[in-house]
Amino acid sequence: MMRYLTLTCLLYSGSLPLSSVVAQAPFCWECYQARTFRQILDSFAPEPPDSGFVFKGNDRPSRVLAVYAGEKRPLSAVRRKFIRAYYERVLPQQQKVQFDEELLFLEDSLRVWLPVQKQVVPYFARELTPGDRVWLYVVCPGGPLGAKGPDWVLIVNEFQKP
């Protein structure tokens, strides 16, 4: 039986990758180190529960190979609130983005739900079929901290078929 991991991940994609919006430079594929979701999550120090949102200074640019499951679900209110806070505080000049749904990705025994920007959701269904492997280029700016501990948010800046 697969272990379920409540892992908040965001998909930021659009006409420009996030790094281009922030730095006005081409997307730096080489800036992303190959890691697993588990390695990213295990690299963070423990945080006290119920302490609000945590925005990390080192966002750990990572390239993660995952499997597209083809499933989606509505985005929760707490994840929507973190996304809004991140864009308002860290990227205030960024165009408003809307996140309504999460897509499911698999990595070994982990089931990882990634919130996906509304206008990007259709591209996954067009470019990928369930079971396809995909490289996800992610950063982790932090996340909300609840009674069960941190729910780290991974933002996917770009994706590619291997």
C-alpha cells in the first residue's frame, strides 16, 4: 500500500518560468539539482506546530523525476491562502495567478498533490498521459505550519518530458 504524504506543491508555469519573471533572465535549467521529494522535505529543520506561515530563504532549486497520475482535486483553503501570501509578499509585482486544482504525481511510494495554475491545468492533459514520467523543476519557499507540523510548499517552475 502506498504511503500518503500531504505535501503541498505548487505549479507555477505560464508564458515565463518564475526565474525569468523574478530575474528577467532565461530559465536556468542547470540551476536545479537532481533530488527526490523526500530529500527536499528531509532537508528542512523541524518547525513548531501552529506557528503560521514560514518563508524559507533557501528555496532549494530541484529537478524531480515523477510520474503524472492524471488525477485532480480541488485546492484546499489553507493551501490557497499560503499561495496568495507568497505571491503578495515575495512576488508583489507578479500578475495575479489563480490556483483552483491540484494534480497528482507519484514518486516511488509517495503520492504528491501539486496545486497547478488554472490556465496551465489543460496543458498537462494535452502533453502527458497517466503513467508518463515528467521532470518537475521545483523550488520550496516554505509553507503553512499546522497542528501536525509543516506542510511544505513546492512550486514547480517548469516541466519537461524526459
